[in-house]
Amino acid sequence: MMVTTHVAAGLLLAVPVASVTPQFALPAAIGAVFGGVAPDLDLLVGVHRKTLHFPVYYSALGVASGAAAVASPGVVSVTVALFFLAAGLHSISDWFGAGGELRPWDRTSDRAVYVHPFRRWLRPRYLVRYDGAPEDLLLTVVLAAPAAAVFDGWLRAIIVAGVALAAAYTVFRKRMPEWFGI
């Protein structure tokens, strides 16, 4: 899935926080955005979907830090909780997409995401055929809509810009490997 889809999913987790405790709307959104992006930084270093994708560990930290944020709400606790919850959701949801190959529509990879405690890769499920597929864009739009309705100002503008970026990526995704000679 596209990073914009992961960010939109993270922001969806921030919507109830923003609705119930508006004073923590911005920390929740910031944690959600960074948590939605962070696992994909392994595209730059290490093995994609293994080095920084931790479906079990991020989720466990998300539950623990979420409980801590409920027990003692504060800017830091809410930001940390939403970061780990969004990163966990990102890492788990990659299992439902394609593998990490450059042309995922060819389905040449049997590796969706690595589960460290079990020391094995999960096979792709292809509910989203590949990052940038039309259903991926639809998912981004659906997940981003509640956040765009709840957040305002520059944060809403960033959400709308993310959806526009996702739409452009979707239009050109299948051409990108040939453009970059890959």
C-alpha cells in the first residue's frame, strides 16, 4: 500500500482522540502521521518490510502506550501512543497488499512483511493488488475523509494534499519502473 494510505489509516486512529479530547488533536495527528510513515523508512536502509516493519512489537507498544495515554493523558503520551498504533497498523496492513517487489502486479514475491518473533515472512494477501492500485487510492480516500472532516486548517490541507499525491501516484504507478530503468 501507498504511504499515503498508511498515513490516512493512522489519522483515522487520531479522529476519536481529536473528537473526545480536542486539546490532544494535534499531538494525536502528529503521532499518527509519523507512525504511518516510519516503517517505510526501511526503503532507504535495510530490507524493506523487515528492517523497520514490526507488526507484533509496534502493536504491543501501541496497546501499552495507549493504555498509558488513557491513564495519564498528555502531549507526549498521546503522541507516542498514536505513533506506535499507526506504525503497528501500517506493518500489519502491508500483509494484505502485494509483496515488496518493484513490479508487484507480476506477483513474483512471496514476502509481504516479516514477523520478527516468529522469524518468518508472511505471504502477500493481495486484497490491495499493489501500491498505487485503484483500490489503494480508494482506500486512501475513504480512510482520509473522516480526518479531513475533523481536522482543520493546515492539517486538513496536508490531508487533502496527501490524497492528491496518492491520485497522481496511482495514475503513473505502472509506468514508473520503465521511467526509472528498473
